[in-house]
Amino acid sequence: MGLSLDDEIKMEAYFNGALNKADEQAFLLKVAADKELQETFEFEKFLRGKTNTIPEAEIATIIKLAKPKPWKYLIAASVIGLIVITGILIYNNSNKPRSTGITKNKVANKDSDLINESSTTGLHPSEINPQLIYKNNYTAYEPTGNEPPELGKTMLAYNAHDYDKTLSELNNIGILRGGNENAELEDYKFLYKGLCFAETNKTSSAVETFSGLLASAKNDDVKAAAQWYLSLQLIKQNNMQHAIELLTSLSAGKSSYNKKASALLKQIDKS
């Protein structure tokens, strides 16, 4: 499915600096929540400025994102041709297959790895490998589309895995003055702050941030997200009992995380 004419116009206006602040924030928010639009946006940035030396790790990504519009085929074809040639030269001496280290037997018995020792009575907190549970259940936060427009640049930075920039963008939003009109934005600011800590393995800071957010959040979606990610961070810390309590409460709710919480509780099998 291609981009709409409105998306094309807004993107062109954004890169030409023709959007006002409100329209720019709204456009960036839409980019962050739409994967296809985000891919085109990133490729557009590349075409407009990133035409010098391309880091080896980015070659495959840039080629994958290359979806030029018809009137840009000549430019894009030339650029991509150079990238492909460069990629061939770079990978020529390093294109040896790497062993995954995973045997068929281990794949077939993935679920059994959750238990430190064999058990015939189900999974119990004392037998769980918390790090493996965490690894198998943690996924990066995905925008719901209901985020305040002020978070447009923050969400783009987070989706690009640039967590230093994400925190910087959060600071750029400014100090909130309080009041109901700012409550939702404040909730999301602390959510993204906690997510940055989680993604950079600052587990204690993530637990502290999510705990405070869970106690104070006014937005139900943010509160559910904070509860889910706090549970995972507690599992990572091997605080299974507290994690189970939070997951039990979350599974009984009506948020988008209740099914995830229920599935995770089945893995842990606290009964």
C-alpha cells in the first residue's frame, strides 16, 4: 500500500521547512506510528543529506528502505548502485557463514530451557530462569497512535533505538507546569524515560521510574504499559513474587496487555 498524496505533500513540506510547529509535530507523530511512512521518511532523509561514506552496518538497511517515488528513480538508482558496489567490496572478505550455535534438539526443547532442573509438576517461581523468561517476553514498546503530538520527535528517536536522543528530546519538551491539560503528556514522558532505562539495561532505574509512574499515572494506557514493563524488570531482578502480583492484576484488566500477562503467568505457573 503506497503513501497517500497528503503524506507526500506533508513530507515534502517538512523537509523544505514549510510546516508550522503544530503541523510538524503532528506529522512526526504520524511517521513514528506508521512503519511504511517511517521507512520512506528515513530514506528521504538519506537522499537529502546522507550521501557520503555509508557505514558498513547501514548498507543492508538503506537498501531495504529504498522505496523511491517514480520521479526520483534516476537519483535513487545511482545512489543505490554505489551502495551495492561498496557493499560487495566491504563484504567480499567477510562473507563467511556463521554458526548459530543452536541445534535442532535445543530448538525442539526451547520451553524446557525455562526450568533450571526437570520437573513433572509444572513451572514454579523457584525453578524459573528469570533471565530467559525476560528475554523471551520483552519486546520494545510500540506506539498506540494516541500519544500527544509533542512526542513526535521523541518517538522517532526511540523507534530508531537512539536512547540518548530520546532522553534529550524528552528534556526539550520542557518543564511541565502541572494541571490536567499536562497530565497525559507527563505520563508519557515518564513512560519513555523508563523504556530508555529498560533498553539500556539500567534495570534499577527502570524499576524506580515504572513504579513511580504506576502509582501516579492518570492515563490508563500508560498505567497498563508501566505495569507490564515493571513486571518484566522485576523478573529480570529475580523478584518473581512481586512480578506475579502485578501480572495477576494486569491479566484481570481490560488493557491491551492482559493477554500478554496471562500468557506469561502460564509460563511461570505460580499455582
